[in-house]
Amino acid sequence: MTRIIWTMILKRMSLTLKAGKENFCNEPDANLQWESLILEYPDDMQIHTLHALRIGLCFKVNRGDLTDGQTTEIFENMKRALINAEAI
């Protein structure tokens, strides 16, 4: 996938995480956006990576292992790493 498309997708997903909600994992719109991305780009392993990371982070938030702030930091770090890897 081109870097421009990737950047647009990931910025859209960042907004979902930073929406100011107490728990971004329970946002129906965000969940639908992720499912839509998986359907639109079924062979994109970077999107699957982020989706799987989000699922795992949500599990850890719901279990009380991490705060929303911590999970947002983890997700944003991974997103930046994937964007940088795409640029190489």
C-alpha cells in the first residue's frame, strides 16, 4: 500500500483512539471502522497487525492491566514504527 494511503488510514485510526472517550475499546464506530478496513484491505498485514494490537490492548484495558493512556501510547508507537517501515 502506498505511504499516502497508509498515512491517511492510520491518522483516521489515531482519531478513534484519541476521541477523549473513557474507553476507546467500547466505541461502536471505531469497531466498525476497523472491521471495514479489514474487509477493504484483506491482504494488508500491517492493518491486521494494528487490528490485532488493538484487540489485545482492549483486552488488557478491560482486564485492568493498562490505562487508556498507556494503550494509546503503545498503539501510537507501533503506528509510527509501521509508517517509518513503509517509508524504507
